[in-house]
Amino acid sequence: MTIVAARTALIVIDLMPRIVSQDLGPHRGADVVARSASLASAFRAAGGVVVPVRVERPNVAEQPPGSDFVPEMAPRPGDVEIVKRTIGAFYGTGLAEALRDRGVDTVVLAGIATTMGVESTARAAADLGFEVVFASDAMSGMTAAEHEHALSVVLPRFGAVLTTAELLAELR
């Protein structure tokens, strides 16, 4: 499978200190951040779109500490920064329109948590007609069991599941 950077967006879900620091499985938050940052650098260098996504709790006066992006995923010029208030990154954010305006037809998903924000975003992406690819080791679940179930049963129904190394090898 070839990943054409000019038509592809890397969407990285909820890599925020308060989420990355949780006890996750099977991958530690720091490992997900490192792999996601590696993918983001490669996508930017190849002319792809990077979409850092973070969540804000609706109807609260102040967000909890650690609600900004981890430094490695801070938005850079040319990125499409998304702040969501739901589980997935598409609803109410203008993300689909921003991607279409940039000629994107394929999305690569990474982030935390596999069975929450990543899966919800994948379902919406598929419903909206985007091709979907998953960076299996640049995401993690709250437990290894739920992550592995998603990778083996649920996510392959929406798109290709590749490792970070496989994605980097296929990026053109």
C-alpha cells in the first residue's frame, strides 16, 4: 500500500499530558508520543497534512491541568489544529471541510485511546468517504486487551492496520 502524502492527513488524537500520563496498554504514552511525532515529522517533510487533535470538556469554566498538547505534538505552521468537545474529531469541528479543501482523501490515525477517540474518528472518517489507515503502535488503549481487540476485530473493517515502520516505508 502506498501512502501519497499530498492526499493524506495524519490525525493524532488527544496526545495531552493528562491523557498520555495514564496507565495505558499495551503501549506507554511516551512511546505513542514518540511514534506519533516521528510520523508527524515524516508527513510534514513529504508534504502531508498533520492534524493534532485535543479535547476540551464542554460547559466547564476551566480545563483540567494537562489539557494542552504534549510539546512533541504542538501544532506547527501548516498543521490543522482541532479542538473537539466530543469523542471523535469530526463532529462540530470543520475537520472534514479543512481536509477536503487541502485535497485529502486518506487519513492515517494515531493517538489515545484506541477504542475511544481513535475509533470514533475512524468511523466518522469512513462515513464521510475518507480512506482510513491505522498506525497500530502509535496508539494505545486503556488496556492491552481492548487495544488488541480493536486492532484485530474492529479497525480492519474500516481500513488498513500498519505499524509506524510500515507506514513510514510506504509514505511517498
